Amino acid sequence: MFDQNVLARLQACMKKVGDTLTAGKAEPDHAKAHCLVAEAMEVCGQSGDSACLDVVDRTVQTLQPAVAGDEEAGQDEGAEELFNELHPKAAADPVYHKALGGLRHALRERLGESFTQMRRPCTGQDLYALVEQSDHREALRGACSQAGLQLRSVVHRLAAQAYQLQPQRLDDSALGAVENALDQRYPVDSVVPITKGQLRFVLAELAQRLNERHAAGAGSAS
């Protein structure tokens, strides 16, 4: 039963954790602990037995190991530093790519030639000026907000994983600081209108992607 139902999922989890987090930041034992608990929760979810969750919780509380060392957890290395570390990983995520691709399509549909004929490479400010001067300004702002929420979800997921696997580095206050950093850059939710700062950041992300596509096209043409 273990070989057929548990081992494969544990291996998949370990690979995912290894592929996602910065090399050397998460100790191997942290990854193993994370995946074992995740598998326990999966077992409880499939069993449909609410008491199964109590078993997991009581087992964790009861089996507290004696840990050597006196290192203090929760060393806040700064929200900016963590965001700068997570951002490249988020930018490489398929969900991030898809969100920016959808935003590019929305701008192309609404702006027409003013977008397609725009000089390359472009800047976020170039895109911001097009959006703000457009007759479709509100619709474009809405598209930027929707895409921004998807972008935010990717960074948030990576930050949550770092919080789970690197307790010696991140405490609750550090995670809250990361959330504040996300609030400055990405829309907060679908109800709150996107701010100018958030709009500029999302469009700067799109400009970066457009420039990468342009450079790739120029390289293949040459």
C-alpha cells in the first residue's frame, strides 16, 4: 500500500519542492517534513473521516522531538530581499506567462495599431500612457487588475512555500511584510480598484515580456 499509494506522491512532492525553492535555502529535512505532513493531509482528505485530522494534529503535538541547538527562528531578511528572490521564479511560472499573455491580447484588442505599432523595446511608462489616454481606459484598467491578481497569486504561493519550509528565516511578521510588498505592486482583490502604482508595475511586467518576445524574434530573424 505504501509503495503504490504513498511513495509516488512523496517523490512527486519532493521533486516539486526541489524545483520550486532556491537551492540551499530549504534544508532537506524541512522538505521531507513538509511532504510527509502534506501526504498525511491528503490521506485524511481521501478518507472522508474528520477524526483523521485530529490524529494528525495530536500526533504532531505529542511527538515533539528534542532539537539540538538554540537558533532563533524567524530571522527577517527583509521583504524586499525575499520578493527580489521570488520574483524571477514567479516570472518563469506558466501561470505568470499566461496572465501576461492574456493582458497582451486585451491591449491589442482594445488599442489596435497604437499597441501593435508601438516602438520596441518599450517601457512600462509607454504602456501606461497608452492605457491612460485610451477611450477604453476603464476596460483596460480592469484587464490589468485581473491579470495582476493572477500574477500576485503566483508570488503569494511561492512566499507561502518559503514560509512553510524556511521557518529559521521567516516568521509571521516577515510574511506580513511580504504581503505588504505584494500590496504595493499587485492589485489586492477584484473589488478594490487598481492603484496607479499597481497599474504601473503590472504594465512594467508586460513591457518586460514584450521586450523578451521582441528580442527573441529579432534573434531568430538574424
